[in-house]
Amino acid sequence: MDITKFVVASREKALLYGDYSTYRSQLTGKLLTCRKKLHIATQNRGKYNPNVKFSSEQIAENHGFLHLQLLTAERAYAHALAMKASHSEDTRGMSAKTKSRIIAKLEKAARVAEALAGTVSQGGAASASPVDKLEAHAYAALLRGAAEFERQNWESCLKSYSVARLAYLALSSHSSLDTFKDLLSETIEPSIRFAAYQAKIPRTQPIDAISRRAFSAADSSIVDLIKAVNGSVLESGEESGKKASDGAPTTLTWRGREVKIEDAAIASAWASVEAAKSQLAEKLASPVPLQPKKMAAAYDDILTASQDAVDATKQAIDELKSEGVSQSDPRMQRLQITRTAVNFELVSWRIGRNRVLVGEVDGALPDHGQPSGRKQAKEGSEAAHREDLPPRKQIARLKEKAVLYDGILQSIETIQELPGVANDEELTGRLAATSQYFNALKALAISRSHLIAGNDANALALIQHALNECSNALPVLSSEQRAASSPRNLLVDKTDARQLHDMLSSELQRSRALVGILNSAKASSATADNNNTSKPALVNRLSTYPDEGVDLENIVRFPPQMEAIPVKPIFLDVAWNYISYPDKNEKAAAGSASKSQDKTTSASEEEAKPQKRGWFGFGR
């Protein structure tokens, strides 16, 4: 029957370009079409045909009767939400009459859905499957929970939403669609949390424990349906509730301070962070070497879990602020410390992901090539064949590394701005040393790009700067030691710092040698030029600085020699009238002859023409 799919698809299609008022108008048209297909529509000027109850056999034979009931319930639900949305921006608030109308429409939708669930459940195994029956009961519980929510009857609201939650949990494990999961995360669980808050239930209790306690008052028929679809949901719900209440972390330790976790959402999110941390260590500890991109992808789970913990902490702080709790309150102080701890954890794993992306030893090793795709080395060989990259691509790779180092440095600045970090001198000093460490790596990457471009002097200056930064950070980072199997994060241990320092020292000596060789080559070429060609005198080179020194024996040339001197060009040729060019007379003679010939020809033509004698050839 696909009850949930039909309802959710109708809502999403209407709300994509409109609101609940648009949804209601669409449902009205669909209802008329459905009634016409079922031949129960009221004819023009005909007697009104009241709503007729349908049997389970009719619904099994024709799903149009099922859709008719669903569309009727959805139209009442859309009408209620449309009225609520239209009065949400009213500054005077919602009147009692409007609120009673909204509750009446939601009550109508819940009654229609409950009648449908009863009709579907009355049939035998041939009429509807347990999945269809459970979907009908879950939909009815969802609408009943919405009605009780508007009535502010929090106990009944918790009971209805708990039934819907466990039913959709069973259906989500039975189906691969994300429809049930979206209903749980976007509608049901936030409503349960708010109703529990209004019912004065402590926030330390997780949603699963609250819904399980409220579900205990549900009908036995619904329990039987859930067991028929997926009985492990009830058992796993009990086990997960015990784990959430007993095994979830109740305290959080950061920088020697132990803080009590009072919010259940923060506790479950922090437990997810710990689980994701162990999974990350297992993935990175595999014997098969992973590419940097695959290693970075392994950090996605722990980053998501850390972000959930940050969001849960922020939500808890916002709730206390909305209640008017001051900053000096112990609960607010504990949440502020928790906020700093979870944000530190999130940013630390972001830095670890960037460190994995830059390559081995935090990108300090030179990377001039890539593994050949066609010429893979055989197993057991010492090294794989590598193809040298052109200089343009090498510089592009170094530019990508510099961007990643910039991201790491920005993340460190974010940590320094967290509450309470500035007062911790030890942590502030370690963060400053870590920033110097990554500044040295960034300068090393830029210096290598200058080496590839042929700017050896610039590369030498950058490597000297990188060595100074690393030398300043080495005493602080030498006290840190990271386990070999632990994933990379913000912590930079003494092995990484010492290896970078040694590498920079060798690179400095190499750059000095290259610059020395370049300077000696320039000096030898200058000497060769002096020996092969004579230089002009110093008085003629006053605009050029003498790099090789002043030659006092070549200040001025004496005795002076005959040399060409640049002067102004000649603009008027005054000798034109006094120069006889070779073809001037010939052109003049040829021109006069042609003119005389033209005159003779024109004269003969004039004589040959008869003289006109007036009108019509008659003379006068």
C-alpha cells in the first residue's frame, strides 16, 4: 500500500513551490478526482452523498478507497497548518477561536487516520500485510501526536509520538528508503524532546529512554505488529536505553578539568566521537598503505561526530540563555568548558585531515612525481616506477600544499580564540610553537617553487626563514610524544619537529651551495666578457652601477678617436633643386611628346565632325 511513501511524496511535491495553503488546494482537486473514479462523487444538483465507511476487502481490491481516506486526513492536516502559518506573524498572538479551529482540524485528521488504521487491521492476512497495518497505525499516531501537541497535552503527545517513533524504526530497518529516517529526525524526535521538556522530564534522559517509557502504555496490538515486522527493535531499544543511561560518558576531561555532562544529547554525541576515534585508528592501522585522499576520507566520520557534539553543546547553551540563566551559573560554566573541549576536538581533527592530505612527514618530503599508472612495480620490488612531472605541475602541487598549510594556520587561530584558551599559558605556548612549525613547512613549500622557477636567492632566504621558525618551535615541541598508532591531529610530536629541523638544515646547505655556484658562474662569465670585449670608458657608463668595481685605468679614453655622434635628422632637403636625378629629363620629354600627340589627335577629330546647322539640319 505504501502509505508513508504516498503521504510524504504528496507533501514534498506541494511544499516544493508553495505552502500548506497550496497543499490544501491541491488535495481538494485530488479528492474530487478520486471520488469521481470511485463513482461516489455528488452530481450536479444531486443529493449529497455522505461519507461511507469502507471495508478492508474494498480497500484490498481497490487502493483508491485507501487514498481517499489519506487525502481526507491530509486535507484537514494541511488546513490546520495553513491557519497556524497565517497567524504566526501576528503580533497580537493567536486568538482562542483560531486555536480551537486548528485543534478541531487536527482532531479530524487524527480521527480519519485512526478509522483507516482500524479498517486496515480488521482484515485477515490476505487483505493487508503486517507492514501495511503498522504503517497505518504509525500514520495515525503521528497525526494524533500533532493534535495533542497543539492541545498541550504532553503525556498523550509523548505516548503518540513514541508509538510513531518505534513503528517507524521497525519500518526503517525493514526498508532501504530514507523516508522513515527523515520523519524520525525532522519531525518525531524534536517533538518528543520538546514535549519531554514541557513535561518537566530532565534533559539528561535520552530520547530513546523517554519514548520507551511512554510506549509501555501502548496497545498490545501495536506491540504485536512491531514484533511481527521487526521484533529486534523493542529489544535493541531496551539495550540502547541501558547503554545510554549506564554506558554513556557522564563526565568530560579536558586540560586536567573534569566536567559533568548533564545533557543527554551531548553525552551521546561525545560517545559517538569516542567510537569514531577508535574506528579511525583501525582504518589507518591497516597493513595495506593508503593513498592520502583515502586516508583523508577516513576522517569524515569523526568530523561528523565532532560537529554533532558542537551543535548539541551550542543548543544546550542557547536553551539556558533563553531561560534567563546567567553566565555565572555553574551549569553555564560547565557548558562553556564543554563547548571549548568539543570545539578543540573538532578543529584538531580538521588539522589532522589536512596533515594527511599534504603527504608524508607533513609534506616536508619533496614530491617530484606520481606513481605510474601503466608501469606499476611488481610486488616485492623496492620502489615503484615514478614519472617525473613537468615544472608547471610541480609548482601547482606546491601551491596546493601552501593552501592546506594556510587552512591549518587558520584553524590554529580559531583554537586560540576559544573561551578559556588565552588564560592557559602552557596551551597558548604550544599552539604558538605549532603555528611556527607549520609556518616553516609553508615557507619550505614556497622555497621549492622558487627553486623550480630558477630563483635560487629567494629560495635561500625562505629556507633560512623556515629554519629560524622551526628552531624556535623545537624546544616546545620536543616535550610532546605521540603514539605510533594514533591518527594525526593537532599534536606535533618531537619526532616530526626534529625530522623537519634536520631536513631544513640540509636544504639550507644545499641552497647556499647552489647560490655560491651561481655567483661564481656569473663572476667567471663577467671576467670572460672583460677579456674578450673591450668595455667603454667609465664616463660613458655613468648610468650603470659597476658591480665588479671601478676600473681606474679606463675612466676616459685619450687621445679621443673619431666616433659617430648622434645628431638631429634632416627634415628639409634643401639640395632638391640642385640635383639632377637620372630619370627627370626623360620623364619631362616623354610627358611633352604625349601632350603634343594628344593635341594633334583632338584637332583631327574636330575637323572630321560635321558642323551643325541649327534646328533639323537647316542652316540659317
